[in-house]
Amino acid sequence: MEENQGQGKKKILSVCCWGLAAFISVAFFFTMDLWRSEASDEAETLKDKVDSTVLPESKGENHLAGKIFSSPERTIRYVFQSETSMLLEHVFSMDAKFKMPFSILCDYSLDSTGGKLFIKPVSLVTEDSSTSSSSEISSILNESLFSEILSRYPKFETEENFSDLKILSLERAKKIVCGNLFEIFSFDYTLLPSALLIEEIFPEDYLLRREGLKFVSDDDSKFFKISPDSFYFVYDDTVSSFSYGAVPDFEDESPGVKFSCSLKFFDSDLALGEARISDAGTLEGKIYADEKSRTVQSVDVYMEIISAPESFCLSAGERFRTRLPSAELLEWMRLEDTEIVSTESEEGK
């Protein structure tokens, strides 16, 4: 169906905290990506992403043009500049310590008869200019992330593998950008006199969402978070604890998806500003939905371990379960009493 074209990919920038050690590790692993040594992979990352998606045609009357809607905390603003262009202003809270604001120009279309909104990010807007180049956007994102990491761990600059940090960080940024730029995201919406109710809709077989999947063992000793561009694992049985991060590679498997990730161990001292990373081994697993449990609202999703290093305290065949909703939580966006002065000049057309 046309309304499902290109959907299912979303920024997966949000992270979670699991005690102090987990908090520090997540902040660091957010900027890390696997080192790609293959020449073909390196060449691929140098290419700008090509815009190959087409928005569904608009239907009915557009009652959103000229209006601005924002979340109660004002961390997200939808500025509908015209009937085809909108500015998405997003203050992303990477963790509990700092926030990163972004302005993203989007094309959009509207089916007001069916209550459907389709949004397509097309460029990053800065104070001075805008760019649709995925490599340029990645570089801008990378500089922000890289500076935050060094502000926390300035002594990391003396480590032997420091020269790899910016390359790894840039690769991570590219994966995030290419997973969102020129993709089409579909929403159900309801327009009220002073608010916009909006809910992102996913294909039935799509498992990895914006916030990622979270799995916890029955005894609470093992915690996992996995998204399209990050994997995070914490083990804490009150006797010993450790945490790892990685960027997973995915392979479609019927049913579900298979994943593999080369985990990195992060040893740090936030007070001293020191940090070290090391290889921790490869973990493989698969994620799939239990169709027998599916309802209109949600479905059970399992993560099953295929193989893992012995030190991870995981065994082949071990399974972890979570419940996945059919859509994101309904967001309430209030209507701002603000007049949009200009549209076409801001659209960059």
C-alpha cells in the first residue's frame, strides 16, 4: 500500500539509564559504531543518500497549514509552514544530563478524509543554512556528539585508540542519518480545536521501533535494549555487574530478524575523565513475534540467544520476552497561538 511506503524507520536517538555504570556506558556507546574494514563498506559510507521515496497524494482539505503544534514539554514542535512543507523542531534528550536541539525540514502530505499524516525529512536546518546531504548532516551530528563525549572524558584523548574515536563516531552518525533522511513516516491523527492528537503507525511485521525493544530476565539480572542502530546489555546479579554496547547487523529471517553484534566493553571513571574501550566478543540472536499472542493492541516479542561468550552469563537457546504495541503511544500536541510569518523562503525551494 502507498501509505506504508518507506515507513518503519525512525530516529532511534533515545537511551535509558541503568544505574550509574549504565548511564555512563550509554552516553558513550551512543556515538560508537563498529569499525568497518572492508573497502566496499568504506566506499559506500562516502556516498550521499539518494531521495527515492514519494509521498502519498494529499486528499481532502488541509487544516494544518499555517499552524504550530508542540508537546507539553515543548521538546517537539510541528511548524506547518505550508500545505506541503513543515519544520520539525526536536530537542532530543540523549540522557538525563544534556539535550541536543535539531530543526528538520520535512515534506508532508495529508489525507484529512482518513485522518492520515505522512512526513518525510528532507534536510537539516541550522542558523546559517540547510543541507540535504546525508554526509554533511552526519558530520554536523557527529561534531555535536563527539564534543559531548570529550567534555565528559577529556583524558580519553591520550588513549591509543583515540584516533579511531571520531571515525567510529562519524560512522554511527551516518547510520542514524541514513535511517531517517528521505524516509516516510505514517501517522493517524485527530485535529481538535486547540490540539493535535497523533499516533505513529507501523506495519504489522515491523519489530524495531523508535524507542527500541527492552528485554529483562525474570530475576532482573539481565537487561537488554536493542534498536535498529544500537544494542545495549547490562548484567547485574548483586555480586558482579558489567555493561556492553554495540551496533547490531541485521538479517531478515522468517519469521523475524537475526542479529549479530561485536560488543564493546567501556571502562570509565567519570570523576577523573578517563575512558577505555575494548572488544568483548560477538553475540548472536534472533527476534521474532509470537503470532498466537497477537491482539489488535499488541503482540509478544521474543529475543533468543544463538551464541554468546561464556563471560556474558548467557546460554544458547535462552529467551527473553517483551510486549510490543501495535502503534506508538498517542501524543497530545497543543496548538500554539503563533502566526507563521513566512513559508516559501524557509522551505528552501
